[in-house]
Amino acid sequence: MEVNQPVPLFSAVAANAGIDFSEPLMRVVNRHWYILGEEVKSFEREFADYVGATRCVSVANGSEALEIALLSLGVGPGDRVITVANAGFYSSTAIRAVGAEPVYVDVDDESLTMCTESLRNALFTPVKAVIVTHLYGRMADIENIYEISKAAGAAVVEDCAQSHGARLANGQCGSFGDLACFSFYPTKNLGALGDGGAIVTCSDELAARLLKLRQYGWSTKYHVTSASGRNSRLDEMQAAILRVKLPLLDQWNEQRRAIAKKYCEAFANLPVKLPTSLGDDYVAHLFVIRVEDRETFTTYLSKQGIATDVHYPVPDHRQTAYVLKETFELPVTESISSQVVSLPCFPGLSDAQTNRVVEAVTSYFKQRV
Ligand SMILES: *Cc1c(COP(=O)(O)O)cnc(C)c1O
């Protein structure tokens, strides 16, 4: 690695290093079966087992996983769905797509995931479902959120698109909600070589609905028995790739966590807010710190050859594409949106690159005093 090469936020080359893709791809090519075949069936079985759910229905991407999950729960026009506003508008897109209305609750100032107090208050008015995003790879307080939501009659959908493999003592991310949605976008902790997604559940009834919804609303070929069906399928090539990568997920997550740990130790005395968990409930999808004067900080890092990004700069309730029926007070969400900044953290990021990030961040604060 050249000393002065910029350190990227993510590198597909590094993240996929050492994997032989030709065998799984040629297996599919030589079988001449490209859609909903052996690879998809096997991946769905293997992924459900990995998560600790009984069923997995793969789909075309993580956004459609959320949308189809909501449809399977019967969410539609006029329904209200609770979500957070600091997670990149993904859940909002799905809620809007099914014609429902998002209800935003604030996030906890430490975990940056859904605040249970804020959730409790929002549940005084009926909602059909709650989408819980395990943001940046950090699991939300899902056990309490599930209990609170179910007591109010709302279904719970986990958004695990950033948290494949995170776990609590009582189970793995994706095994707590009525349904859990995953994305296999290339930069995710488990990424395909293209788009992909999945929904896992322990309900045979919901799985049966998902299977119809992902393929034209068919119960059997050419018999449309479910409204709102569409075509949303994972293809055989991506499934074959994901089957090669799934057994490596835990070790990659371990690498991500090791990098996060190194950053946390190096930045412990700097005027920044760091991730508050480095345990099994955090798989370091993104290493996000909070700083004042973010613009100055990112400009400095950029000059040092360190890539950064902001996840996410505009809270969902401040996006301009849709008119909201209600107003929301989200003080934590608002304040963090101007502070959060993501640093390079991915499997394959070398020690030398990690050290360069550490040095750049440290020197930024040195020259400031
Ligand atoms: C990436 C992502 C999605 C969307 O997944 P796609 O496969 O890109 O559609 C949904 N939710 C979260 C939290 C994500 O990070």
C-alpha cells in the first residue's frame, strides 16, 4: 500500500480480498437456472439458521424488504408507522411506498437508536407497526421496544441492513421482531456483488404472504391471489456469492470491531463522542463519532487523505419530498445530524491505514489547542 494513497471509507477490493468468486458463479452458469433455484433456496435456509429464525424470504434489495414486510403485515393507506428520523430515510421510503404515514420518534443520545421513552409517548395514538433500525451496526434496545410495541398492539419490524451478525444474550439481530429486513448491498457487513435483500421471520403465515408478494402475488404459477404483488427476487448469482461470504461474516465483524476498538482507545481523551458499545451487540458497520465544527474537521481529514462521510446529514422529518401530517419534536435527532461523521472502518483496512486515521484525527485536535 502506497504511503500517500488516500484511505477510503470503504474498499470492495479489500473487503472481498481472498475470496474465489469464480467457483460459485460458474456453478450457477453451468446449471443454467438463474432465478429462484437451488442457490436461493440454500441461502435462505442457511441465512435463517444463522439469524436464528425459522424462515427467510430473499428479495431484490433492502428497501423492498422493508416495503414487502409492511405489506405482509397489512400496512396500507391511512395507517401510521413509527420509525426514527436519523437512519437515512430508508424506513420512511418503505412507509411512503405502501401509502402509510411515518410517525417519527427521537433516538437515545448514547446509542443513537430508538428512544423507548419517545416510543412510549408516540404509542398513545394507534400505530400499525414500528420499524426499529439497528443503526451503524449497533443493536437498538430491541427487547424493550418489542415489549412496549406489542403491548400497544403494534407489529415490530427490525431493520438489520447495517447489523448482520450483531447479537444480544437472548439472540441475534433479526430474531426479535415479527419480521426482520436485511440488505446485501455491497458495502453492508454481508454484501453481494450487486443488490440483494431478505426478510426473516418465525411466522409461517407471514412467510407465506412474503412469498406471494415477492412474485406477482402468485399462490401458484399465474394464479394471482394476493394484491400488491410485485417482482422482487434475489438472483442465483448473488445467492451463490452470499453463500460463500456468510461463513466469513463473524470474522469480518470481529475485524470491524477491532478497528473500532483501536479508534476508541486512541480517541478516548479527545473532545469527541464515541460509540458506547464495542460488545457483540455492535458490528461496526460504520464507525461514527460526533464532533463540533464538523465541516472544519472533515476538510482537515480530507487534506490528510482520509475519507469521511456523514450518515446522515438531513433527518427524515426535514426532507422536503413529502408533506408531513403531524409535527415532530426530535431534539436529539436534530442535534446529532450536524455532528455525526463516519471514519473508515471495514474488513481489510490495514493497520497502517488505521494508524493514519488515528494520527490525522489526533493531530487535528492538537493543532486546535
Ligand atoms: C442500506 C440500507 C437500507 C436499504 O438497502 P438497499 O439494499 O440499498 O435497498 C435500508 N435500511 C438501512 C438502515 C440501510 O442501511
